[in-house]
Amino acid sequence: MAVVSGGTTLIDNGALDAGVPSGSLILLSTQTASASASIEFTSGIDSTYDSYIFKFIDIHPSVDDAGFAFQGSINGGSSYGITITSTNFNAFHNEADTSTGLNYNPSSDLAQSTSLQILGGYNGTGNDNDQSLSGQLQIFNPSSTTYVKHFIATTQFVIGIDYSKNDFTAGYFNDGANDINAFKFQFETGNIDDGIIKMYGVK
């Protein structure tokens, strides 16, 4: 047995002692797109969980190089458009091994804007039959009526000209007074032809 910083104990095989609290993901909802303009989660988002994770699995657009995006709602999905401030950077590498890069991407960040927040933008996801986007988004304490609501997202996708692109997006909904109780996902243009989005509560 060993003790690490803060007094946490580890048993001999490196696992946490049974007395140490540990979190788990609780699957709350699964939605599958089929030529869908958007996917919305309008229930199950409340103070039960301190944070929520959305997992994107093979999200395929109808339009080539479309940016995948989301927004939140304070009225159960009747309207979307909460003020967001955010930042984005990305890494990319093409199949021919002739082009690589690591960039800050101002076209995907927002500054006190109610626009859609891009999670996979600038030369977005290609719509070849084998191209798609996967990744995850975590929202922290959306039911707070005291603090702004932070989010962090990572997406990996294939852009139409056969590049692997990894986008990192983070920011906050600048609304400390209202709880956010719905989220909508869509491409900037066209439909979500196919794909699965799962929503988890973090216990």
C-alpha cells in the first residue's frame, strides 16, 4: 500500500482504496441522426449531476467540409442563443504526409456572441462515404444560478481533402443567473446524415 499527495491511499496493485470516492458516467440519452437538421437534448439536464458529457460517434454531414456546432437554451429548447466567449486551436496532418500544422483558429472562437459554437470547424468534416467526426464535449454545472457555465470539447475528424484534424475548443456560456437545460447540435450547413450522440451525467 502507498500514500500519494493529499493522503489518498493506493492498494498494492495501484488501484484506489475502496474508501476513496470515485466518479462514473451514467448514460442518460442516446440519439441517432438520419438526415436530421439537428439533434436536441431537451430533458434530463438538471441539478442531478454537476457535469454532463456528450459523446459524438461517426457524425457524418450531408455537405462537404461542414462545421459541426452546438448551442444552449435556458427555456427547454424553445430558443437557442446564449452568449458565449470561447477559444479554439487545432492540429492537422494529411494522408500524403506533406502538410502538418498546429494553429490557433480565430474563425472558430466567439467573443460575447450568441452564434453557434463551432466544435469542428475551418475546413470542417468531409462528406465522403467514409468520412465523419467523433469526439466529446463536457459541460460543467449547467444548472448553476451563480456562475457562468464552462465547457471543454475535443473533436477528431477527416476534412474533405483527406486531412486528419484534431480541434480543441473551450469557453463559457456567459450567464450566471439562469440554468441551461437544453443543448442543440448541428452542422453549420446541411443535415446530419448519420451518427450517434450520447449524453452522460457525471456522478
